[in-house]
Amino acid sequence: MVCSANVCRSPAMAIGFATAAREGGVRVDVVSAGRLAQPGAMICAVTAETVGVDERSRQAATEHRAQRLSAELIESAGLILGATREERAAVAVMSPRSRSRVFTIAEAVALGEIAAERRFAPASGDVDEFVAALNAHRGRLPVTDRRVGPGRQSPWRRAPADPLDLPDAHGSRLAEHTRRVREAVRLSERLVALMAPTN
């Protein structure tokens, strides 16, 4: 799980994913990192409070310390989930061989749902098979037109948010910050549900 500072979105994604994986019978090791992380930084208070739904989650939030994204972490991962396309690109730059294993978390959920609809997603809970299914469906997502106005982006208006991004709300108002952390957890839980072995 990758975000910018590794104190908000990526730990929320990781804790949500690990919790859902335990409950869903998916066996994975979950690690988070930040491309600009200050090593040793603690998880933000809003994220800690929002993800701390049970004792294990609270403990994971308390023990979390930020770490910087490295090529070694990337190479050891079977699936790499970035919060945004920017983090996804940073991973690919650090390790070009990882391209088939790196997605934004929202992109992975969307691709997993497409694969499931097409009965292409494995039902075994195997991470490598699941990643192969995601990558095989990569071209099936609609292209987002982020231009503003007729033909080009206006320098005075922000482009609309990409639906495949989980924007950073760390410095935002409490309600927005909490909403984004909950979204990170919800996306993680949905992804695990798509990976979980069916009985």
C-alpha cells in the first residue's frame, strides 16, 4: 500500500485490508510505505481513530511507523496498491518490472469487479492469480476525460478528480479527512471480498 507520507491513506488501506483478509480467509502479508515518507513518523490521529475498530486494528495503528518506499519493498510485493495514479507512477519508475502488479486501489477494485462479472477472477484467494486477472482486464476501464472547457484544461480551474484516485485529505477539514480514511478502508475491504475464496 503506497501513498505520499505513509501516515494516513496507506496505513488506513493496509489496516483495513489486513482486517478484512483475516476475516475473509485471505492469507497475505500487508505492508505500507510512502514515496515521501519521513521514516518513523506516527499514523495521524484521525486515521488511528477511524481505523481502530477492534483491538488488533487499534494496536496496528498505535505501532505503525512510516517508512519510505524502496525498490526492495516493490520487488518483494505480489500486489502494489497506490492511493493515486501519482503513486502508481512512482512505483513504476522505481521498478519498471512491477507495472503488471501496480494499480491504484480504486482501479484494482474496478478491475476486480469487471473480472468477477466476466467470471475471470480466481476463486482461490491466490494473490498472483488475482493480480493476473486484474492486469488482464486493465484495458476495460473507461478513459477519464479530465479536461475543463472546450478542448483544454483551464489554468484557473482544477481538473475534476480522477475516479481512480484516492485524494490526500490529510490537511483538509475533519469531515473530509475522515471521509477519505473511511473510503480507503472501504476500498480495501471490497478488494479483499473480490479476492476471498468462495465457499
